[in-house]
Amino acid sequence: MMPRLATQFDAGLASDVVNFIFEGDNFSATRPLFAGKCLAKVEIQGPKPHFVSVRPNALGMPESPAGGSAEAAEASVDAGNIRAAIKEIIASASEKADLTEANIIISGGRAMKNSENFSILHECAEVIGATVGASRAAVDSGYASPDMQVGQTGKTVSPSLYIACGISGAIQHLAGMRTSKVIVAINSDPDAPIFTKADYGIVGDLFKIVPILTEELKKIQG
């Protein structure tokens, strides 16, 4: 829809945007390129209006304003002009929330070493009602399924709590979870980039820390 509107208005369009940049009266946007390997700054030129499509969950939810007003406009659509219609939306059967809808996410990276070790993340997730995610490195290594991938080439998430276990913090992964309200990082490398974005960081062996964390959470849960 957005490209059609931009064409009709003879206006500029930036698609799959993950961030906005305002510099005076100038506006630009950031979007991923080459399967998320780099970020491009896109400047929209020409007269307004400008059109932008945003990657889901990339910007997070803004706080509701204390007040304000809006003008309501009525519009009518001729059903005969609609050439496509959604018949049914079928959601995959899962007991856990989809990553894009999860309030708490605990993700594992390449440091998980194998798929079996993800069991410690699933156990912790069961205690706190979290959904388990993974980095691209973990997915590419065969440790986790593609539907668990968080990042620019996976799913963009914005949970209240994001726990990164053994994830170094590549730019592609950070862009997919940077709007999380609270970020906790567990990594044996004190210089891992993930710590620059984390609200809380734990340097150490995740295979020792995560089980201890799970047991302490069980005590809190009663």
C-alpha cells in the first residue's frame, strides 16, 4: 500500500525503517541492507508528504500523551473496487507467545554450543513465563530453529525484559531487540558489545549462571 500511495503523491518512500533521524527541517531514516549486514541512512528529498514503512517492533511503543485532540475524518470505500480480501488468518499452534508478542524473552547465542544446551533456557523460561529466542549465529549453527531468530534477518522484538545468554551483540542482533525495556546480558567475555546496550550485565559462565538464576526465580515464585 505505501509504495502505491507514494507513487500517487509523487513523493519519497523509505521502507523497512528501523530508526528515524531528525536534523532541523531535514528528515532521514535508517534501514538494513544486504540481509542485515549493514545499515543505510536514507534521505527523503522532495516536497512533503513523505512516506515511511516501519519494521514491526523496531521503534517500540511511545508513551501516551497526557492530553491532546484529533480531528476525525470519515471515509467511504466502494467494495467493488477491492481486488483482494483476507479470508482467514491461521496462527501456528503454540503454548508460548510468539517472539514479537512476548513480554519476556530469554535468548541464546553461539556460546550455547549445541541445541541440547538450550534446555537450560527453556527451563528458565518456564519459570518466568518467557519465550525462548536465539541469535542468527545460533540458528546458522543449527542450535535453534529459524522461527526463534531475533535480529534484522529474524524477528524484531520489544519485550519488557530481554535476557541475552552467550550473545556477543552483533549490530544485526542489537537492531532486532534494542527497544527492549530492560536488557540483561550474560557473557564470559567482558568486552562483548552486548554489554554496551545492557541495563544489567553478568560476566561469567552461562552454564553456571543460568541454572542458579532459575533456582532463585523458583524460590521467588514460591
